[in-house]
Amino acid sequence: MSLITGQTGYAISFRILDFLQDFGFALIVTLVVVLVYARFKKKKGDQAVGQSHGSRAPS
């Protein structure tokens, strides 16, 4: 809202190119976060398995 005129702003145009760029950026960021999460989860799972098997004495 403009303090001078008292009017609220509104958008009267929609740019498909800007939307696609924003959507593509959001998609890339989401993909990176999911892949990093999966990698850390896999490493943590491998360490837990290695610790449980590595603590036993060999027979």
C-alpha cells in the first residue's frame, strides 16, 4: 500500500517467461536439497550398519 496515495498495488500483467524461470529455479533448488538429503541419509545408514557389524569379535 502506498502511504502517499493510499492505493494498494496490483499486478495487471503476467509474464510467462518470468514464471518459467522462477519455476525452473525452484525445481533445481528442490532437486539439489532432495539429493543432498538422500546422500547424507545413505551415509548415516552405512555408518550405523558398519558400526554394528564392526563391533563384534571375529569368530
